[in-house]
Amino acid sequence: MKCIRVRNFGGPEVLCLEDRKDLRPDPGQVLIQVKAAGVNPVDTYIRSGTYPQTPELPYTPGLDAAGIVETVGEGIKRISPGDRVYATGTISGSYAEQALCKESQLHILPPTVSYSQGAAIGIPYATAYHALIHCAQVQPKESVLIHGASGGVGLACIQLAHSFQMNVIGTAGSEAGLTLVNQQGANHVLDHRKTNHIDEVISLTDGRGVDVILEMLANKNLPQDLPALATGGRLVIIGSRGTTAIDPRQIMIRGASIIGMFLFNISERNATNIHDALEAGLNNGILNPVVGQEIPLVNAADSHEAVMNSPAYGKIVLIP
């Protein structure tokens, strides 16, 4: 099989296409034929060697995938050969033609959802659900600012927030992204390239501020986000690429909360809750992943450049 291997931590150029022997599942494992693999910012942090948890070298990157079950090991009961599935984690890495998974990492992919869409589910939708439901504990009719709403996580947040009938304010940083956020049904769409967009948020809420802010780039936006929070508001930090400084009084006078989330330390109970809800949302059509780019596996380095440097527009997936 062909797969991407990383033999040294570094820039995107360390992502190399190699040939390896076909994989075989051990007891308790499932082998899938990968039709699409999701590309996430966390993949780039791991590849660079700067992530707190790094794999042993060499390794195949990738957590999210979708494909067809080829074979199953002993003890597998819920998944069968031929099933269309999406993976929310793998054992062997998803940037490959094949991937080994635990049975618990696999979920049935509805026939109405493409493989590329399936590869866009795992981290983005689990992150969105955890941020909104477990961290912010949103309530129906509340207002939410999704700061960076045109990317994979942001779009998932819009769709989930709509299911709670929330007043959604979404921001983006490109004309295409702004159009996409509008198409996804945000009640208000703002250009975060404009220096006064936070003033617009406050104006849209009649000076009250929003109940919830979901922040994808806290090192850049956190200080200016705080004045847009309502009394008792909650700000969930989903992503950050560095440090920042804030005025604690902005939190104190509002009785607000800043909540940091990290998807990979959630409890098993919360993980089960998330993926049961996501499967239901996919089946009833509430959730509809948006794929922005499909990139050939051989060009995996380009996908890492794009996910970090291009204006966010849907999910980037690799096609083996």
C-alpha cells in the first residue's frame, strides 16, 4: 500500500510518500480501505515535533478518515467487511491507502454522506460538539459568536448551534469564506479583517454582548473578544498558535468565564455521547460536512501548507 511517512520532525517537506506492506488486523482491530483522510491543524503540530504528545518515528500521520471495511480481527462484533465507515482516530495513521482502527473508533457512514465528507467529521465535529455542549453548556435561543466560522470546525459549530435555535454570528476572513458562512445559515456574517468587527457584534446584540464566543485563534483575538461577552458569558478557546495578554477586569466585570478545551483528554462517557449525537445528526440531515479541497495523497505537503496558511474554507481532505 502507499502511505505518507514522517521519518524526522520538521516542515511539510518531511511528509514522504512510501510503499509499505499491506496491513493485517490483530484481534480487536479493523482494517479499512481509506477513501479519504481528513487534514487537521493538529496534524501539522505533531509533524513539526512541537505538540506535547509526539509519536515514535517513523509514523504515518492522520486521525480522521472514511472508507470501506476490508477485514476484521477476532472479537469484532459491531463492524463487518463491506461497511461504509468514518474513523474518529486510527491506530496506524490515516494518510494511507489502508488504516488499522479500534472498533470504537469506527462509525457507520450514512449512504447520503460521501467519503470526503466522512473524513471531515472526526475532529471538527467532535470539537464543535464538545465546545458548545460540554464546555459552554449552551441553551436554546442564546447568542453565539463563532470567530473563524468558515473552516471545518467553524462550519460544524454553525450547524450544531442551529439545532439549538441559537442566534449565530459568524466571522470569516475572505470573500469566499463570508459567502460560505452565509450559505450555512449564520444569522449575521462579519469580516474579521475589519478592525471594527467586534463593535459590530456588540451593536448586533443591542449592546448586551453575546452569551458564547467560540475562538479558533485565541493568541490573536482573545483580548478584543472579551468586550463582546455578555454578563455571565462563556468564551471557549478551541485553537491558539501562541501567547497573548488580556485585561482580567474585562472578565471580572462581566462575571464571565474563559474555558480552554482539549479534545484528546475528554472522558470515555463524553466521547460516547459526542459520537452518538453526531451519528444521529448525520442520519437526520442536521449535520452536513463541507469539503473545501480534495488533494491527492502524494501532495500531502501541500495540504499542510493550505490548512495553516490559506483562508479557511471548509475541510481539506487527502484522496489516496
